[in-house]
Amino acid sequence: MFSQAEENYIKAIYALDTKTKKGVSTNLIAEKMQTKASSVTDMLQKLSEKRLVIYKKYQGVQLSTKGKKIAASVVRKHRLWETFLVNKLNFSWDEVHDIAEQLEHIKSEKLIDELAVFLENPTHDPHGDPIPDKNGELPSIEKIILATLQVNESGICVGVQDSSSKFLQFLDKQGIALGQKITVIAKEPFDDSLTIKIENRELSISQKIAHNLYVQLK
Amino acid sequence: MFSQAEENYIKAIYALDTKTKKGVSTNLIAEKMQTKASSVTDMLQKLSEKRLVIYKKYQGVQLSTKGKKIAASVVRKHRLWETFLVNKLNFSWDEVHDIAEQLEHIKSEKLIDELAVFLENPTHDPHGDPIPDKNGELPSIEKIILATLQVNESGICVGVQDSSSKFLQFLDKQGIALGQKITVIAKEPFDDSLTIKIENRELSISQKIAHNLYVQLK
DNA sequence: TCTAATTTTTAGACAAGTCTAAAAATATTT
DNA sequence: AAATATTTTTAGACTTGTCTAAAAATTAGA
């Protein structure tokens, strides 16, 4: 069994590991976890002894196979709990992260199995992020950044790149939600803003917004 | 905010505080929490500084008003989560304790409020134990130990005194469950065992069993 | 009531996880 | 390629919660 601290470090490495060969740097992890580099080094050495990460001094870390399994399991728990909070307890999508951060560390395999069944085995959480299955496999859908759509192209809004409360609340205010069809009406070259049609309304969104929304081509 | 350890000690004192004037002893708490008396003393001094307990060296402890509020809130969370596990996730009543021990420490007032609504504001958990309301008030029903019933008296089974897995599984095996009507057919003076009628079956139960079941008189 | 047994507290140590400050290694710049 | 800047690691300290062993207080017994 692993401590909450260990699980959190593993999750951070998992999130920062960008499939490139190179390991994740100590400072990156420290920033992500709001902690100090020296604390990270201590933990990396501990995780390395437990064979959860592959770590060479000064060379960054990567998750081992075992580490990846644990990371996927923690992410699975986190996203299932977020789904529970939104679908069953009437939370909005900008309120669930901190609570799921706590719930993800509850130890019980049966609890998570039953929760998944209760939620009807969701494949994506309320932010559109994929939920790993029991074996740690991610369901993959081809989603692209809204900003990359051409004029007259359209797609279904399926996720967010930035899942901060601020951004999610902004989307709520604009009436933008997952599942909606978005068509690009015009692109403004000057500031890269977009005019989009969504749910029969026309909306102008900034370049920044367009870079933080995912759509799935139809 | 309080640590899990602090909450656990407060909960233990709450459970052991038997309404008599006298404080709860260090050893009793140590036994309940499976820890050492010296650890208990350390924690009592800490809780005392935080004004959560009233503690005088060598004289035992009692919860302060603030301590009682916290205890009730932790118990409320525990019992609501047990109810969730049984009613929504298909757990049986002998499987939920350890998981609820973890879930009771999740920090979020809204989570508990919404959970209570989702469960339709239950007043009792799956073992028949009362769930404190938001203000820490316990719903009181007059329940008595089955063993105290006279021959020909009857009542509804509403709770258990011993909620260990072993006992609960025994009740399952015997087909005894909360909500069932129990009538005492006979009492055996030799060993204080009872013959009862329950759900149209006749059953002989030992003195020990009869002392661990609560019934409500009709 | 005075001694013996029991309970409780203190003192000091340990593990996990964090921090600061300093040292060591790596990366960058000229 | 040498000097400088940056990143990472080490060393030592601190907090929380635990333990063992010894001391102090209370309770029980003769």
C-alpha cells in the first residue's frame, strides 16, 4: 500500500510525463506539487527504492511499469469520484477537483469497482478527460484544439485543456458546455479570435479560449 | 481544521463517554484505538490546548462543547457513508466499516450536505445506529435489548449492539435483519436462551445473541 | 492507613514528510 | 573551453504521531 504523499508524487509524474524519452525534472514536479525541489529529491529516492520510478541522480525520473499502473489507478479514482459528484450530488464541474483530490486516496478496490458500476462505467469525467479502465488503459478519442479548426469546419465540444475553476466558470457564463456542436464562422487574423456558432447563438471567443477547448470532428 | 488522528481520538472519546460525570480514562481510549497509553496522553494534551476536551492530568477526559460538535460531525459522516455504501453501492452491512473509517475524514461540508440529500436524509445507518443531524442532534427512538423482552412480547428489530463483521454475518446466516418483527415464544432459564418467532419462522437464539440485538416495542 | 498494584505521565527516540541553506552537478554563455 | 548561472542533491532541522522505558500519581488491599 502507498501513502497519499507517494500517490500524489506518482500522479504528478504521470501528468508531466509527456511521452518523450526524457525524464521529468525535479523542478517541474516541485512546481506542480507546490513544494520544494529538495522534498522532491527525497521522495524520488524513496520511490526509486520501491521500484515505482526509474531515477538517476540529476537525470530526471520516469514511471516504471508498476508506477504507471498505480498512477492510472489513482487517476481512475479521481475521475470516477468527479463524475459521481457532478452526476449524482449536483456539483458543478468547477467545484469537484479539491474533493476528488481527497477521495482518490481512499483504499478499497471494491469501492471503486462498485462506484464505476453505479455510474454506469463512464469513459470520461465531467471535464471530458478520459477515465482509465481497471487495467489502466485510456479510452482514446481524437480530439483537437478548437483553435485549429478552419472556417466552416465544425466539431463537438468534448473537453477542456485548462480545467481551473476560473476557466470553467467562464464557460458556464458563456453557455459553453461539453456535447455542444461548435462551428467556426470566422477567424480574425489580427488577434486570432474566432467567431463561432454554438447552440444557434453566435459568439466571439478569444484566441486563449480557443486554445483551451477540445472538439471532436464529426 | 483537524487531522485524521485528532478526529479519531475525538470520536473514540465520544463513543466511550457514557454520560456519567466521570471522564474517560486514558487506558480505555488506548484500548479502543489500539494504541499505547502514552500516545493517548500526548494527544489529550494537544486536544486540551485546542479546547476540544476538558482534561486534568490523571483525571480522565471529557469532550468540550466544541469537541462534541466535531465528534457528532465525524459520526454523521461515517454513518452517511455507510448508508451510501449499502443503499447505493450494494455493499452488505458487514463490509462497510473500514471504508467509512476512511471516508469520514474527507473535508467538505457541501459533500456531506449533498450526500445526505441524495440518500434522502436517512436517520439511521445500516446497523440501525442513529445519524446525527447537521447540528449534531441524534434522533432518539426507544430501543431495548431483545433479552429484556418477556415471553409473548414482541418488537421490531432496529439495531445491533455488536456491529462486528462476525456477528453481522451470523445474523445474515440466520436470516435476521433490521425491520423484522420478533416475538419471544419462550425463555429457557437454564442458559437464558430464547425461542423467538421471526418472519414466520421459529428460531432459538443464545443469550449472547439476545443481548446484542435491539428491538423497538410496538 | 500504609504498602503494593495499577494507571498515567514524562522523557527520549523514531519514521514520514517537509523545509532552509549549502554543496555538487549540469547547462549556458561568451 | 572557462566562467557563470541554473538545477539538483545533501545535510541538518522541524512537525506530527507513534513507541519504549522509567518516573509519578492514583487506587486498592491488607
